Amino acid sequence: MNAETRRKPRQKRSKEKVDKILDTVEELVSQCRIEDLSTTQIAEHTGLAVGTIYQYFGNRTELLIAAEIRMFERLTVKIAGEFQGIMSDPEGDPIEKLIGIYIESAKAQPGYIQLLRFSFLNKPPGVNEAAVEEFTGEMINAFVRQQIPDISEQQLEVTRSTVVNMLSVLCDTVLLTKDPEIQVRIQAELVAHCKFALFRAANPNMQCPFAESLKLAALAGK
């Protein structure tokens, strides 16, 4: 997580103030358009001075991004709580289940899509990937190791990095897409890409099975 985006308070009282501010952002953004939400309005609802808000957040953009990241943290905690149960369940596809839980839980959080859209447009480069890595990296490692026990550390790093980048882009794309049918198709593509990343991890020396088809398609298009 980018320290410039969220300044973590050290004292209990300061942390309580930050939580109060972010709780208020979540409440208000579920009731109004994010474009209409101001720091003055947030201050009025918290009973804090606008200056107090700026002690912890440099500007309105940082504040809204911090609210989105905190909601994302809660989503990953929920997934982590269900991770072992899903991994030990012989029924169904664990990749599909885990991604499905995240997508549906995100949709169920009031105001989250608005904050996500704002963050998508305003978050500094790399912050999204860093947040996904921080909160899901260990789960991805555990998943890959269970599926491929003899995987090398180098290949594990490649696989985790690949999956993190896919999740950070395609999960957001699903949530920010308005057409339900396209949402379903993108989510299915995400599941398929994650499965292929595992296939490549298990078979690192094997060439892409459709590489020749892609090459011929490229030639045909010339």
C-alpha cells in the first residue's frame, strides 16, 4: 500500500479518528454521488474540523482512495476466512469459487463500486497492484503450492506476479462494467487465465499450446 495514500496513525486516539472519517465516507458515498461528496460535508458528519481530516489525508483524493483500500482489505479478510474451507472442499472449482466470492462480496458493499471507479481513475500507478499483492499474495502462494507442491521459488514468484496483475485488472474490470452479460464473460476469462497460469507453472518448459495458431492468425491478417 502506498504510504502517501494512507497515513497510518500510531496512537489509538488517532486511529479512532481515522476510522471515524473513513466510516463516514463509506456511509455518505452509499447515499450520494461521489462527485457531490466534499471534505466539508465529511467533517460535518464526523464532528471533526476539516483541518483534522487533512492531518491524516493530504487531500480529498487521498481520502477517497484510502476508503476504497480499506473496503478492499475487508473483502480480502472475508476471502481469507473462507479460503481453507474452499481449498478442502472436493466439490466445485476453487479458483472460480474464490473469484466469485470476491466479485459478489464487492458488489454487496454499499458505495464500493463508486469508490472503486474513483480510485481506478485517480489512484497513482502501481498502487492497485501493490494493494492486491499485499493482501492476497500469501493466499495465492498457498494456493499454488497446494496445486503444485514441487514448484520452484522462481516459478512461484512468476506465477504469483502474473496472477496478481490479472486479478488487479480484471476483477476491477468486472465490477466497473455495467453490462451484466459482459461482466459474466470477463469473469469467466479471468478464471480461465488464472487456470492457464497454473498450467504454465506446472509445465514451465512447455510452449503455449496455441502459439502456432496465433502465429498463423497474425500472418493471415497481414
